[in-house]
Amino acid sequence: WITDQLSTLWQPFLLGSVVCGVLLGALAYCLTMLYWRWWVGRQWRRRKHKSAAHSSPTDQ
């Protein structure tokens, strides 16, 4: 029974799997890039605030 069903459904199943894989891969890539940009921006802001707090007008 299963082999009879798979013999007619393997092509749409394969196509759907490839489409889902490509779409989910692209979504994961975009989300990772957005998270990375947020993380780097956060680190830059922290570093900027930390250096501004350590420097005083008398040091210059």
C-alpha cells in the first residue's frame, strides 16, 4: 500500500521538500543576518558609551 502511494506521490513530495528547504533556508539566513546586525550595533553602542564614560574633559 505504501509503495503504491509513494510511486505516485514522490515527485510532488520531492518538489515540496525542495521548495520548503529553500524558503526556510532563506528565512533562516535573513533572520541570522538581522540578529547579527542588531548584536554588532549593540556592541558598538556599548563600546561607545563605555569609552565616553571613561574619558573626561581634563584628559584632553
